[in-house]
Amino acid sequence: QVQLVESGGGLVQPGGSLRLSCAASGFTFEYYAMGWYRQAPGAERELVARITRSGDSTYYANSVKGRFTISRDNAKYTVYLEMNSLKLEDTAIYYCNGIIPLPWGQGTQVTVSS
């Protein structure tokens, strides 16, 4: 069945970096544009970044533009999110999903705190 497994989250100080990974299975990964989403406490889930099926085009929310980089490896069925210059407001649970939604994974917690 379709499965999305996020990893790489953790506790980091402001200004620090993390690299998230999302391992996909159960569907033809290269057919799906993919995105990273996040949900902070008390807030709705929001799209952070997305990448086309081939990886040749990306989009970023204004709040992360210039700090986050999305990439993918279709051979490994994996999408990544490199996060630099992290801010307190980046604290959230991060999820990956297709732009055409698939069943959600459990996400990975990112906490930015001094």
C-alpha cells in the first residue's frame, strides 16, 4: 500500500540546519509532483515547498524562500528538504505528500529552540 515515511527531524538552535527525508513506496513515485508541508501547533497544515515529477522546477512559500531547498531522487523513491538558517517559527511537524494527495504519513517533528 501507499506509504510515506518522513525522517530527519529533531531539536536545533536558531540558525541551525536539518535535512529531512521522505521515503515513498506503494506507488509510481516519478509520476507524482511532491511537496513538503508543515503544521505548527494550533495552525493549519501549509505547503512549504513542492517539486515537479522530474525535479526541474520548484516552488517555495515566501516564509522559507532562500533558506529551504527541496530535491528528489526518483531512483530511490525519496524526496528531501534541506533546511538552513532555521527560525523559531519553523517549529512544526513536517510531512511530505503528493501534490495530488496520498495517505499522510506520521511526519517528523522539527523544533527550533535556544
